[in-house]
Amino acid sequence: MNKVRDERKAAPRPKEDQRMGRNFITILFSGEWVSRERAMEWLPYFLFLALLALIYISDRHYAEDMARDIHKGAAELKEMRWEYITAKAELMHLSQQSEVAKRAQVLELQESVTPPVKIKVSKELLDSIMNR
């Protein structure tokens, strides 16, 4: 019925289409798109890009390690701050007069009832002591 369709079906395919499929990979490796000379010209550029990629990856790993160390240091700092606050509170409690008196009684020491007396030394006496 349709002569055009019959003629297209009957026409032989070109040798290139019969040999392999026309896709990107076959065109790339067959040398039609990139020749050997052109690939050698591009090689330094691709090596430079690979070097940049390696530097980027190593920098990313270094940054992640530093972030991990900073987080670890922050957690240690927080824990040490808690220990400091606890020790400070305990010291303030133990340095109260009533607590000191309790510990002194264990050592059989008694709290002084008389207030301390200020000792006055004359300047001449002080100079004579210092010149000895």
C-alpha cells in the first residue's frame, strides 16, 4: 500500500549503524569526538582537577576532625566547670565558722572567746630590729 515505507524497510542500513549502537560511550571511545591528540592536550587539566578534588576531600576530612575535637573539648570544659562549681560550693561549706569549729573539736581544739589584740610597735623599735 505505502511504497515509501516499503522502500525504507528495504533500504540497507549503513555499515556504521550495524557495527555498534550510536550512544555517547561508543562515540567517546571510537575516537570520533575525542582524538588521542586532543585527549593528551586535556590530560594536564584533568590531572589538575583531580588534584583539586583530592585537596577538597582532605580539607573536608580535616574540618570534620576539628569539629569533632572542638565538640569533645566543649564537653570536657562543661564537665570541668561542673566539678569546679561543686568543689567551690563544698569549700565554702567547709570554711564556714560552724564547720571549722566542729572539725577543731575533733582535734581537741577550742574556739577562742577573747577577741584578738592588735600589737603596736614603735618605729624606733622596728628600725632597731631591722638593722640587726
